[in-house]
Amino acid sequence: MLTVENIDLYYGAAQALRDVSVTAEPGQVTCILGRNGVGKTSLMRSISGRQGIRSGRILWEGRDLSRLRPDARARLGVATVPQGREIFPLLTVRENLETGFALLPRKERRIPEEVFDLFPVLAEMMNRRGGDLSGGQQQQLAIGRAMVTRPKLLLMDEPTEGIQPSIIKDIGRAIAYLRDQGHMAIVLVEQFFDFAIELATRVAVMDRGRIVLAGRPSELDEAEVRRWMTV
């Protein structure tokens, strides 16, 4: 279980997160909603270790991650699908997927078949360079690369951004599949309410670096959630 407890995060003198607390459990999707610039990506960067926190704690399976480097967190099962995808454009699809091998024991260094079951296009393009793929295909590649590491905690930052509707549906099915396997906790940052609410077990809405609404989808007023995402 992921437990983020009362964290504050700064960029220089500017405070990006204020007393933020969220949880994520295996077999569930915790969706972080909100407008641009409210701190969603900063929260993801704090969990992955790409940005240090000023105060509070980040616990994964009871262990305090707060001072661990990103690679140490990754070895504990934390994987990230970052905003903007960050695939390697000059590497092939196969080589991009195999970058996940660095975290695995030698005997486990193989690409899981479920990557290709979920995203068949990757199997068809194994020898194509990542930079030659469409934006949607690159997003599928970024998710597949994270899956190669066999994560226990998957952080996904706006995976539908700039993606065509048909691939958004594929990504939604992939997230639902990973959720329903029951062994992975997923934190999903989204701006699209309808996409997020179909997948979410819990929802946290952010504004100005704080959590302003939180609960199960059935407990929240849709109009109020939408208001926080548009004002």
C-alpha cells in the first residue's frame, strides 16, 4: 500500500504541494484530478523520487521512501509512465522495452507477453525506432516499458494527453486489466473526468497544491468535481 502523509514540496521558494495526503492499494486505481498547474505532476514526481519533499512521509509497503533515490524506489517496485512519455526516440521499440531489464534479475529479463496482448502494435513494430511511432503508439510503448519492470506501484501521469480516441480506449482497457489483476496499485493523474471515473476506485481532486476533495466516486458530487476541474 502507498501512503503519502502530509507532504510539502517546494521549487525554490515556490510551494507546489501543501499538506497533501493520498493512498493507493493493490487492485485499485487512485485518480488524481485537477486543472493544469495545480500540483498533480509534482505529486507524481515526489512519489517517484524525481523531486524531493520538504516535509511529510511517503510510505510504500510500510517502508519510508522519502529519502530514497528514484532508482532505489524503482527497485522496490515503483514504475512511472511520465507525462510526455519520455521514450528514447533513437532506440527501437524492442530496445526501449528492454531498458526495463536493468531493474530485473538476469533470469527475469524478458518482455512479458501481456505487453503485446494489451498493445499488439508494439509486437508489429519491434524494429521501428521509437521516434517513428505516433504519439499514441509512443504512449503504449511507455506503458509497456513500465510493465517490463513488473511493478507493484504504477504511476501514470496523464496517459491520454494528446492521444487519439481509439488509443485512449486501448489505454483504458489496459489500466482496467492491470487493476483487475489485483497485485498492482495504480496512481493515475488525469484531466478527463469521464475517462478517470470509469477506472477509479478512489478520487482525489487538487487545487493550488492541496487536496480539496477526496473519496470513492460514489461518494463525490460529480458537478462539484467538474467545477474544481474547470474553474
